[in-house]
Amino acid sequence: MTLLVCGGLLSAAIQPAHSFAESRFLGMDRDADNFISLEEAEAYRIRLFKEYDLNSDGKVEFEEYVEAKRLRPATAAPHSKVDVPDEYREMDADGDSILTLEEVKSVGVKRFQALDKNGDGKISKEEFVSPGL
């Protein structure tokens, strides 16, 4: 009985992660052809940038990113220190702590090229792995 319960809990814990990746893929695959093109990947990065740019000024300061990604615990003091995540460092090509749309799109192109293992110019579901686009 214990094994059955543990197995069920493990299965439930694993399933949402798979569904999340599937939903992300489907959200990027706008033409529903089961592939993500470079254009679809770029459109996704533009949507991400807009989500991060909370004040719509065309740039994403680190505090905006923290708020958009909800990186600060709800119980923490406002503007308390948050470590800079690797994803933010990767996008901040010039190291000025401010993201531009071009920086965000550039990282998307690099990730696209890394994921496109067979070099066919599109990402299949099999190629779509973490950290994704």
C-alpha cells in the first residue's frame, strides 16, 4: 500500500513538469506545426521582454525583472537584496544591469541555435529541453 501511495505521489509530482514544458512549447508554436521556427522564437522573446518591462519604457531594470518573475519572497522587505539569476546575467550582454530588447532577442537566437541539434532551422518537441528558448 505504501509503495502504491508513494508511486502515485511521484507520478503526480512528475506530471506537472512535463505538462509545463508541453504548454510552453505549444505557446511558442503559433502555427501549430509541431516545430518552433526562429521567427516564433523571436516573437516569444519579444513577449517575454514586454512581460518584464513593467513600466513600458523599453528597458528592463533588474528590479522590474525581480518583480515580473516574483523572485522576492512575499514575506521579504520591499527592495530587499535578490541574487542576480544566471538567466539575467546571460541576457545582460553589456553588464549594465539593464536589459534591452536586442539583448533578450540575441540570447533567444543563441539558445535557438543550441537547441536546433539537427540544424534544420526549427526546434522539434524532442529538441525542446530546459532551459529552452
